[in-house]
Amino acid sequence: MDRSDVEARIEAGFEADCGATVSRPRGDHDDDDHLEATVVSSAFEGESLVAQHELVSDTLGDATTTESHALELTTYTPDEADEREN
């Protein structure tokens, strides 16, 4: 599963608005087995960090254990993402 597949699966898996950006945390020399995703969604409102990560993992199903070695997650609500930009 490549970066665009991961982004598409995450974004499609949320009923609420969702934006996902997936990159290689170790740079372009790394393969797609180690990925990093930043996900922004209103579905995270009021959820614990663990629950937010579970919501993202649920969108990927078994792919996180069968098609990818590691996925680093950073999750934000839209308000949290706006605060980080300012």
C-alpha cells in the first residue's frame, strides 16, 4: 500500500470531514513500509488521543498489519490544526 492509497482509505473511512497527509518519516529514500500520517477531522472532537488513533486505524483495517510495517499517527481536530498554523 503506497502513500496515496493510505490517504484515500483514511479520508474515505470517515463520515465527517477528513483530510489526511501521508509521508515517509525517514525521507524519500525509505520505502512505503514506514509511513507517517497527519489526519484532521471533526470526528476527533471530544475523543481521547487513543480513540482518535483507533478511528484512523479502523479505516485501514488489516492493512496496517499486513501491508505496512509502521504507521506514525498525528491527529487534530480542525480547531487544533488551525491553532498550529497560527
